[in-house]
Amino acid sequence: MSVYFRQLLSGRDFAVGDAVATQMVNFSYLIGDTESREAVVVDPAYAPSELVDVLAADDMRLTGVLVTHHHPDHVGGDLMGHALGGLAELLGRTPVPVHVNRHEAEWVRRTTGVSADDLTPHDHDDEVLVGAVPIRLLHTPGHTPGSQCFLVDGKLVAGDTLFLQGCGRTDFPGGDPDAMYSSLRKLAELTGDPIVHPGHQYTDAPKATLSEVRRTNVVYRADTLDQFRSLFG
């Protein structure tokens, strides 16, 4: 089994010239099986057709979408008056299953306007197979009720749950600092020291090992829930 994996930065690798994409510095990810040539895209916002074109240029075929959470800079929709491309545009071109956490499905539907039938709801620790490549789905609420991370081939695609420095905000609708604390603790306990690939490039480095993130990220300086609440609640 050979894993295909690409980290693409909005405003640089796709959606070039889009002021919102450039400002928000979102990462999208392409994950696939180099033998079957099947692939999924994680968080296709801004210019989803360009992401499909990248797959085609790499001789890969889109077979699904993985969604970390429902915010428009990850799935498309209205962002403070800016209409962002995303799931609806992608499905109009290439109808494929959209894998969401069960607690996020309705939020994704409302944000993007896609049908509930387009969404495949999952529970914590479900697995999605892309060709022969298994992707483990981890429910990590806190930033949103159904935020999820993806563990594949020694890599943790962390969405807006865990950045290399900091974590996702908990003061948006559906945010929960207590749930975020619990989610961050669970991620810290993952074995094998996976490489963290965040949902935004908020630091110079685009990725880092989980052990490095645990050592340097301020969110892990809180040893108790009360400390975390005082710092990030």
C-alpha cells in the first residue's frame, strides 16, 4: 500500500489571487491510494474545482470528501458577506460521498446548502477506506460540536481542533471550552508520534510532530480543566 498525501495552502497552491483565501491561510488535503488511484479531499473551500484538477494532474480520481467541521472557510458558504466556493460547487461537478461527524451533519447542511442525502454521518473511531488506505475518524468537539480529525499513515490532519500553536476558538456558536480541553487531551495521548497537519498555517512551519506540538504549544501548559478555562475559556 502506498499513500498519496498532499498539503495545499489556500492563496498559494490554489485559489491564487483570492483575497479571502490568502488572508485565511487554510490548508486543504488530498489523501489517496497510489495503486487504486482513488483519493479524497479534506475541506475543499474557495476553489474546489482546482483541487479536483490537482488530483487529475496527479492521475488520481476523487471518490469522496472528508470534512473537519462546518465553517465556511473549510466547506464553503457565506463568510461575513463573502460567498465562498466549497462543497456545493464540488458536488455539482463530481458527486461523491461527503464524510462528516454525526454531530456536524446539520451544521454542514445549513452552511453549504447541500442535501442531507449528500452527507455520510460517522461516529468516533469510524474508518473510511480510500482504496486500501484506512483513514481513522476522531471526534474532537470543542471548536464545533462535530469537529473531527483524521489519522492516516502516521499523519494527524487536525482541522481547527489543534494548530501547531494554539487551538480552535471556542466562542463561536457550538463551541465548548470543556469539550476542547478533553479533545486536546485525547489527541495528546495518540501513540506513534504522528505528524500534525493543521487546518491553517498560523506558524512558519506547516507541520510538526505531535511530541513537538505538545512540548511547545501553549494549550498544553494547562494541566487541569480549570487552568484551561482560565486561559482559553
